[in-house]
Amino acid sequence: MIPTWISVVGVVMAALSPVLALGGVALGSYLTRKSDRELDTWRHREETMRMVRWAVEQILEGEEAGTDAGVVTLRSLMRSELLQPEDYDLVAALTAAVAIDRVGPAAYAEIADANTEIVEGGADE
């Protein structure tokens, strides 16, 4: 004869094992999705920074076609979904610095807000 407590443990384990398995699957799915989102964010940021580096290199080479391509790339990147909100300020400042110095304020004016005034020159001017 099987003791009563063993029967109770057997019934409880039989009832709880599917619930525990479902919980494990749900936890695994959550962690996988979280990891995929983080990887997607990393990929976007990596691609963004690769494009920024390329654009700045093109602008700094000084050739007219390269400068135009670099400025267009930075301006397009500012408007794209690829740019993460955390990186916006960095890319905007870099675009302003490079585009204003190399091309002039008109190239950057369309990126900035309509109410923003672009001022060239240092603090002593």
C-alpha cells in the first residue's frame, strides 16, 4: 500500500508540471525577445555610427562630390528611423560642426528647427 502523502505529492506534481513548463516557456520567450530587441538596437547603432564615420571622412577629404555625399548622408541620417533617440544629439552636433565649417550654414539650416538661428564663428567674433 502506498502512503497517502506520496499519492498527494504525485497528484500535485502531475498538476503542476504543465504549469511549470508553461512558465518556463513564457520566461524563455520573454528573454529571447528582450535579447532580440537589444541586438536590433545594437545593430542600428553600429550601422548609424558606420554611416557617420563614412560621411565625415567624405566631408573632410575636401573633394566637392565627397563633401556633398557626406552632407547628404548626415542630413538623411538625421531624418531616418535608423538613428536612435540617444544618438540624435551627437549626430546633430557633428552634422552642424562639419556641415557649417565645410559647406556653410545653408546646408545645415534645413536640419535645424525653423526657429533656430545658426551663428558662425567663435566666442571672440
